[in-house]
Amino acid sequence: MSTGFKSTRKGVAIKLDPGEASILRSLVSEVLGLVEPGATGDDPLERALGIGAANEEQHDDPVIARLFPAAYTDDDEAAAEFRRYTEATLRDAKRADAQTLLETAGPGQVELSTDQAQAWLRSLNDVRLALGIRLEVTEEIHDEIESMSEEDPRYPAFVTYDWLTYLQDTLVRALW
């Protein structure tokens, strides 16, 4: 298992074994699929500006709702209008962060500039949010993992979530 991120003169670095790199790339690819561009309206100006009709069906998925939270929880109309003007840009940013991670995450020594490390941080956060929602992670996750049998079919996913938390924590510490 990797020893986490370390600060370097040019940014941060981590050594990933082939399995770790593969798992990380696979999980990021999954999230990348979730943040594909949303629907755009029929208006050519809206399409040109990246403003789209809010896809409410997609926001029924709890993972998408967590990745793109409503700006107004008490006003559905205002939340939809806000989403209409901001979601395309948020999706673009999440895709760019995921792409940066995919392009730089390989087995062996991975050295990242500060900008690349920031993209990794945001992408790791998105993966953790998505996995945490699917696993219904609570504050008691460490107790849950500790008491969970390795034969439990959820065990690998929970350990992976814990590993992602570790990576994110060491990356934050290496950056600051």
C-alpha cells in the first residue's frame, strides 16, 4: 500500500503500485461517466453559452444530487434556475479534474504540480462522495470496517473508501 502523498520542491508526489493505480483510474472513470455533459435547451444561444435545461431525472440519483447539490433547498424553482446557469460549468470542471488524474495516475512514482494536485484533490473528493453515497457511509465508518468480516461482500468497497480518505488526507497535508 502506498505511503501517501509527500511534499516535494515542485509540488507533491506519491508512489502507487499497479493495483492502486488501476483501482484509482477505474473509480475516477466511473465518476467521469456520471458527470458527462447535461442536456442543453433548444435555444442556440443557450447551447453556445453552455446553459441547459436542468435534467431533474438525473438529479433524482442521490450521487448526482450530491455531486451537484441544490443551491436553494427550500425553493425548487430557484434551484432549477441556478442549476441551469451553473451546472454545465461545474460538469466541465469535474471532467477536467478527472481527466488530469487519469492522465497522471500511473503505477510507480507520480509527481504532480500544485495545479495537478489540486485537480486530484477535487477528483478524489468526487469519487469519495459518490462511493460514500452508494455505500451509505456514516460517521461510524471506521468502527464498521473494524467489526466487518473480510468475507462481507461490502468489505472491499469500504476498505477502498477508507483508502481514498487516506489519500485525500495525505494530499491535503502535503499541499499545506
